[in-house]
Amino acid sequence: MSVHYQRHGDIGVIQIANPPVNALGQTVRSGLVDALKKGIADTDAKALVVLADGRTFIAGADIREFGKPPQAPLLPDVITQLEACPKPLIAALHGTALGGGLEVALGCHYRVALTGTRVGLPEVKLGLLPGAGGTQRLPRLVGVERALEMITSGRFVEAEEALEAGIIDAISDAQTPIEAGLAAAQEVLAGAQTPRITGQLPAPTANPQAITATLDRLSQQSPELFSPFRIVEAIQACVEAESLEAGLRRERELFLACMDSPQRAGLIHLFFAARSPHLVPDVEKASAFKNVALIGEHPLFERLQKAAQKAGISLTSAPDEATELCLLAPNAPRDSGKACPVIALEEIGTSSASSSDTALSLIIAENGHIAELVNLRAEPLTQQCAALTLKALRLNVVVSHQKSMLQAMHAAVQQAPTSERQPALEQVSVSIAERGFCYRASDIDLLAVEGLDYPRHLGGPHRQATLSTAISTAKEV
């Protein structure tokens, strides 16, 4: 079971256990409803606590369900039942409470968070808006202006800011969520803390200036995006609707419109593409190198050095007896010391003199957001160990082989007129996939979006080219 109910003294505990991030799949949603019913029926339980196992509270919806027929109970209905609980209902948060996870917490009557907890409604990053009350309950707690900023940006909010804004009610220095939750519940029962039912709070005061300013900002920064403007409409409904229920109905309509948007599909495609681009297929039991030499000078090396201590990786400026991997700056002299795998760093648009005789090459995008580790002639296991090392050093890395996808796409962009750069990327992406430079076609899309500013909401050039081909084929049929 994904959700368990157990009583601790006179406190009922609803405990979610759905690793790794307690996503709100159908089994968790139905488990929450069942556990809530048990807690309400338990006459010895004077208050209830909702918490989660593992490293985090609920980190959001189960994205694997998106695009599939919805399965009852739907999250808005689950949260309505939580909010209607006749007993004080406390949410004990830790790690992150994001998206549907924060919406669950907003449906509870009191929220306590462990130190270091972060909360947020990041659905906009997937082309969506919060569809289970987030646009209706959050403004009741924080007002229109802050709700607009938080939800249209999708940013994570630290516990201290969440407390100041009124999103949570307390920060606990307890070591575990259950300690924090039980202590908060006892304080509520003793009258030392006052629970509040978010949905029963008055609608926020109208703020037309904030609405206008947000629309102006969105029109300037991202006029092509769909969901941010629907978020503004949903928050307007929170102010104008005659009841919470009416606002929730309008939110649901706007949420479903976002779900039907092609942008949602493109952004979720990228979300999954970003999950494992550093993994070489069919390589098992690989681990990061712990001793790395950075030979020569490059701005990237400063970034790696900042992350090395936390990653438990030793960095030196020259190879020694312990060195397991060397990273060679462009034009740095090749050290003839200890034999170990060598990665030649290449500037995008150029070819390093050192890369011709190395087995691995690393190309950094101009914006520094992502890098590509190309296997020229190394064993797959060596490439995987090197990729894990770079990832441990906080570098977003995509693995490829034979030739650099990033360099090929950059060359196509440089050769095309400005107005033709997007089609040029789409055309070359098909060639890259056909020639087998990528391990996964989605890796092409991730590199193009993160490294070459291809429009994110389209999901990447290869996805777009594939969709265009499929549409053309369907029309011919």
C-alpha cells in the first residue's frame, strides 16, 4: 500500500510511502481518501497528521498519467475531502512540497515544515497551471500579487519566505516529519495554535495593477506561451468568483485547456528528456571517478572546483599516481604522465587540437547551461564513469558518440539566415538521428533547447520535425 494509517496516542497519522518522490499517482490518491476515512472514523483520534516517508513530502503529480484517461479519485476531489475533514488536519512537510504536493498541504488546516523545506507550484514549466486548487487557495493566503509571481514563475520558495507569506504556519527544528507533525497537532489540540481552513478564507482583495503588470511582463517576455496567461485568468477567477467552488470550476476548465495544448506535450517531452541524458545505454555498475586532473586553464574548471568537495572528488592541476581521469583545456599541452582516460574540452564552433588524439571530447554550450560528452573511441564504461563524474561536479551533461551533436547543430545555425535558424535545426536534427550520433533522439532536443535556445515550448527540433512529418503523412493518407 502507498498510504498507511496509524494512531499515535490521540493523533492519527496518514503516512504516504510512494518512492522516490511520493508522486500523486492514482494509488496514492485513493490511499489518501481511504486513510482519511479511517482517521475520521477513529474515535480515539482527536487530530490527524498527513506526512510522507523518504527524502521529501509530495513532489508533485505523477506525470506518467498525463495524456491518459483520468482515474478516480481526481486530485481536486481528494483535496476537497481533506479540507472538509471534521478534525484538525495538520500537514508535516519536509524536502519539497511541489505542485499537487503543495495543493494537498493547502487543503490541510495547518502546515508545519522542517527546516530547509521548499514549496512551490512549478506547473507552468510543464505548460500547465495548478489544477487542484492552487490558483484558488494560494491567493487566499498570500494575496494576488505574490500568487501571480509565484505561479507564473514556478519558482521554489524557501521555508522562511513561506512562513513570512503565510503559506505555512510554522517551521520546526524537529529531526523527522512525524516528530514535527505530532508536536504541531498537540499544540493545536491544546489551543496554542489555531488551524485555518484555507478554502473558507475570504477571496483576496482585487489587485488590477498586479494583473496588468503581470500581463505586460508576460507579453514582453513570453508572448508565445499559453499557460502563463491562463494562470492569470485563474487568479482573476479567484478574486471574482462568488464562491470557492465556482473558482475551482473555472480553474479546472483552464487546466484542461492547458492539458490539451501542444505546448504541454512539448514541455513534458523535455522534462523526460532531462531525466537521464547522462546515461550510456546498456552500461551497468559504473561509478564516478574520485581523482581528476584539470590540465590547463578554463572558466569551466572554476565551476568544477566549487562543486568538488561536496561531491567527494579530488581535483588536481596535474596527473599523479591516484589520477583516474584527466580533463584537458583547449590548447593545453598533453601531459605524458600517468596513463588514464582523457577528455579534451572543446569550445563550441571550434575543434581542440587535443581532441584528435583523445577518446572523449567535452563541448560546452555558449550559455554554459549544458555540455555534451562525446565518445570518440573509448569503452562505453569509461564514457559512463566520466559522465557520472561530471554530473557529480554539477555539470548538466548529455552523452553521445561518433560526432558532436552540439557542434553539428551550432554549425547549421551559423550557416542559416536568422529567420531560418529554427528550420535549420529541425533539418539537421533528423540527419543527426539518422547517422546515429545520439543514444536517444530526445538528447538532440535537450541540447538544442538548453544549449542553442530552440523554443522550449516546441519540445525540441527533432520532436518538431518528427511531428511535422507525421502530420504530412496523415494528410497524404
